[in-house]
Amino acid sequence: MRRILFPLILGIVGCAILIQLGLWQLRRMEWKEGVIANIEAGIDADPVPLPEVIDPSMKYLPVTVSGTTGAEIDVLSHTREQGGGYQVVSRFITDDGRAIMLDRGFVPQELRHVERPPTRLSVRGNLHWPDEKGDATPDPNLEENIWFARDVPAMAEVLDTEPVLVVASFVEGDAQGVEPIPVAVEGIPNNHLSYAVQWFLIAATWAGMTVGLIWRIRQRKY
């Protein structure tokens, strides 16, 4: 009995810790689902006029804005239905004279170079600060006007606007073939269930190894 006492205690304690980690991930999953539900409710709320003072704490705020498009940035993108293409981010001069950025939506590859002269639009959309640029993201190709992520401060510097991006969900006016892609919660990760399953599988493995070790100890001859 003494020979198996230590591995037995170690197995029980290890399993208990691993199971608790799995349960913690399940609680985190429930918390994240609540966060996502709140974000979704905020995205779909009644829009307000574009605030005078804007900061990243207003991410996802639904707004309405009217004005005229200008120079644009093309961000490499794709959709499930149309494949590869670009997000069109335009300089946008509002009716009250503010220069902001408008993510007008998606154009397929073959429409990228179609001329899109300045046009007046009335837009419903959401303020957004996309978290797309990582360490491995290439710098934009400024000569070809191709960007690989929406980087609000960098795009604002190039387009000479406020560091404010409105992602269009509905457009009135000549959309010029650009299809709005509204802000959605699908891109917000919630991997806690898979993490919980991993901890529970490790706990099962730990338990199996403990049983195997104890069996081997008991089979040894004195």
C-alpha cells in the first residue's frame, strides 16, 4: 500500500487540478458568450449622429453619416461567395466638413480598377477599430495602393483624415458596385469550449497513466 500511496495522491491531485481548469474554461465560455451578446446588441442598436469626440471606447457604436467620398485605400480581402477582392476604404467628407474614413465594403478582384469618382452617400454603419494587423502582416504596398490589414491610424495618415473609421452596413446613393459588409460578431473568437475539452482530455490521460503506474507497481515482485 505504501508503494502506491504517493502515485495515487499525485494522480488524484493532478486530475482535480486539470478538471478545475476545464470547468474554469466553461465558465469563461459563458462569460464570453455574454460579452458577444452585448456587442451584438450594441451593433444592432438604433444609430446616432456621428459624435463630435470619438475614441476607441466607442467601438461598434452604430452611427449615421452623410457626405461625399474621395480618395480610397484597397485592403486585400475575400468573401465566401465572391472569393478574392478588396475592402474599399474611402476618404469621406461629411456634410459638416469633417474628414473621416468610410469602409464602403467589398469589390471583387476584377472591379478593383473600375473608376469610382466622388459620390454622395448617406450611410448607416458602425464605428470600428479592427484588430487585424499582426507581427506577420506585411506593410502596405503604397505604390500599388494595396493594404493587407485595416490599420486605422496608418490609413488616416495616408488619407489625411481623423483616425475614425465607419464600416457601412447600409448605403443610400450610388454605391458604385461596392457591397457593404457590416460589422458582425462572427470574427470575435470564443475558443473556451475547445480549451475545456483539452483540459478534460488531459485529465483523462492523467488518470489513465496513474492507473497504469499503480498496476505496474502492484505487479512487481518483492
